Amino acid sequence: MFSNKKLAVAVSGAVLLMAGQVALADSTTDIVDALVSKGVLTEEEGKLISKGHTSKTEKTPVIKEKDGAFTLESANGRNSIQMSGRIHFDYKNSDISDKDLYQSGRGAKDFDTKSLADGFEVRRARLAFKGQFAKDFDYLIQGNLIGGNGSNIVDEAYFGYKRYEAASLRFGKFKQPFGLEQLTSSNNIDFMERSFNDQLVPAKKMGAMVYGAPVTGFTYAASIYQKNDDEADMKTDANSYAGRITANFAEIMGNKDAVLHVGLAGRDETYSVVPRTSGNESKDVTNVTRGTVFSFRGGGRGIQNLYRAQISGNNSLDEGYNYSTGYTASVQSRAIGLEGIAAYGPIKLQGEYATTGFDAIDGSNSNNKLTADVRTWYGEALWILTGEKYADAYKKGVFGALKPKNDFDLDSGNLGLWELGFRVDGFSVDNATIAGSNVSRFQGSTQQSNGVDSFNTVGTPADGGAKSYTAGVKWILNPNTRVMLNYTYTHFDYAFSPIDIDEGTKNKINSEKVLGIRTQLMF
């Protein structure tokens, strides 16, 4: 039996334990041991209290918080769920204006690209749920609320088996193992927009993947996937494949202040392109259908269709609805990518290079073909003014979030994390030719520069390219908030007149300047 004094102490201790049941779960044994050591409780009484508390905490979920994100975890640690999200709110200003395109000054009617306007944009707004179940399985469900992939509500959705670090499995819609920039979350990329190199990577596709880190400093991943998400666009789709291997020699040598990363990736894709009308090329409605094999947007999310390769479709409206052909074009594409990082302390150099070949055949006429070889690349240098280390954000072949040593706080004088960056990136299209068609076309090429309005000279090279120069300032106030300022100048290899724009006398343009500002919240 408890004495009155022991009972009062025990009850008081029990109330305190219950009040802070989740937060003090790990301290229960220490408290009981202290009461026993002081003679307030006997060992038997201490075991009895501990047993009662343990039986409750073993069933009580635990709430954990890290960097503003909350995770609800089962008491045994086998199951968890966490809600995360991001909001990227941008302002963009481009120097391409009506006067650059039209002598008449009447204004532009941008039917197709809709990328000439300045203004605000919710670049991304996403919510996600992720976690684990049965300890060895993980999952992620992430949706687009606005922006990003537009009408594609499901951004990512996968589950996997991750018991063994050397070999894990993933199934669903996820990022394919190609492209260091793409594999870096949009929350953590170095500039507001990724480079030209990223515009040709497969990104998030449905498939299956095996990946792992078998030994210190090495990673690998191999996937099988499909290029198109929509069943209606998959008429000639076949299996596509991607793979990537990386090594971090600094980690192999045990240097925690540096990153010396090299990576090699490859992909092989076979997929459909559905020719559709491409907006009006004049004020008159057109029934011409084309399918885009590949295209580039200007640096800093500038003008769309800076360069575009489109293969012909069937011009008859009887073949489908909404001026869409009943035939699909088939595309084969193969690419090899190289990547490298050299970082020490607050300094980082990073770059990627990829070469991609395209071969497209018109489904309505196998004599109509389009081919091109494309090279993309970027190189960048970054410096964290406040001294944080890039190595702290690197893990298993990709970069995670940079975190300030001291969160921004006016009262204490802490400034958060400040970073300066500069990037040069570019693309070039070589051996770009059309065979057997008077409808296929290249935009932003030597053909258009030479004044060929139809952009469809059979057998004539239609090479093109561009280079962008981006300077950026990044301010990370805390792990959940950052502000970015980017200025991008893009020079086109060949001056051209944007197509699918109506009215006026077109002038050719050869460059674009884009100023961008982003305020970002993530949790």
C-alpha cells in the first residue's frame, strides 16, 4: 500500500507525465528512477508506474516537428504521415514588347505562346502527403492546386519498398533518373527557373524504378516508364528507359566539407506525338495539324517556342475532333547526360551536358519525317555570403535544402542565408531536316531567319540555338521561406519573327531580357 505522502507524490508525478505524455515520453524512466533513488518510491512501485505509463504511450501516436513540418507517427514508429506544401509566387517582366514585333503599333494578338505579357503568376501551388507504412514501405501523393503542370492535378503519386539501402523499389508517377537539376526539388533549385538542359528531360512519368546506395559515395537508379500520361496520346507508345549512376569522391574520402560529384545518365524513349492545330498563324482559322517533337522556352521563363520542331499531321478535319488528326506521329529519342559538382564550404561550381537525338515519322504518311540532334548544357558558380556549407545540403547524389545557421530575426540582427549566383546555359540544334512534307516546320531556325515564312523547306538544314546568362540573389530567411531575384539575358543564334501571332508587320527579334522575383513558402 502507498502511504499518503507516497500517494500524493505518485499522483502528482502521474499527472505531470500524463499532461506531457507525448513530449515527455522519453523522460518517463528518468523521472521514475529519480523518485526511486530518493526513496520516495520503492523499486516495485516504480516499476508499477512505469508499466502503466508505458502501456499508454505504446498506443499513443507521436507528433514530431522539423523545419515547420509536422509528422504524425505511430508509437511503434512503423507508420507515419506528413503533410507538406509549397507556394511559389512570381513576378516576371520581359523586354519583348509590341513595338519589337510590330511596326503598326496596334498590339500583339498572341494566339499560341501567350508568353509575351508581364505580370504576376502563381508558379506553383502544391499540397502533398508522404510517409511510411509497415516500416519498410514509403509513399507520396502530391497534387497541383494551380500552375505547374496546369490541368494535370496529380503531380506525383508513388509507393515503394525501401528496407534495404542498397536496393529499393518505387512504383507510380515520379521523377525519372535523368538530370541533376530535375532531381533537385523546385524548392531547392539554384535559380528561379531551371536551365535549357532541363527542358528535354523526362521529369515526372509513370513507371517503376530500382535505386540505391550500395556503398559509401555511390548511387544508382534504373527505371522503365511511359512518356505520355494520357491514354489518348499513347497510340504508338512503347517502353522507355532511363538510368543514372553517381559518385561523390569527397564522401568516399570522408571529407564532410566538400562535394566532388560526377554522374552519368542515359535514356531511350519511344512515344507518340498527337498532331493538333497550333493556334492561328493569321487571322483566319486553319485546319493544319502538327505535333511538337521538342521545343524550348526562353531563359528565365521567357518567350515560348524560342525554337520548336513540329511534324506534320493529317489536314483533314474528318479524321478527328477539334481539328485534331486521327493519326499520331511516332518519335524515337535517345540521350546521354553528364553532370559534375565541385563544392567546398560556401563555394559551389556545377554543370551538366546532354546530347539528344530525335527521329519522328508522320503516322498518316511514313514518307514525312523530321530529324534533329540537340545539345544542351549549363555551368554555374554560387557563393553563400553567410558561410553555410553546400556539403550539408547534399545527400545521395542530389541537393536538398540549404538552411541558414541563424534564421532571419531583426531583433537579434540575424540575416538568414544570403547567396549570389551566376549561370550560363545554352542549346544548339544540328542536322535538323524535314523529308517529304510541306507542313512540318522548325521555328527559330536558319530557315526562318532567312525569310522562309513556311519554315518547311524539305532537305534544307534548320539549325538553331540560344544562350542565356543569369545572375541571381537568393535570401533564405528560414527553412520555410526564401526570396529570389533573377535577371536573365537570352541571345538567339538566329533572329526570327514569332509565329502564331496575328496582325501588323512583323519585326525580327534576336534577344530577350527577363527580370524575375519570387517569394516562396514551403513546409
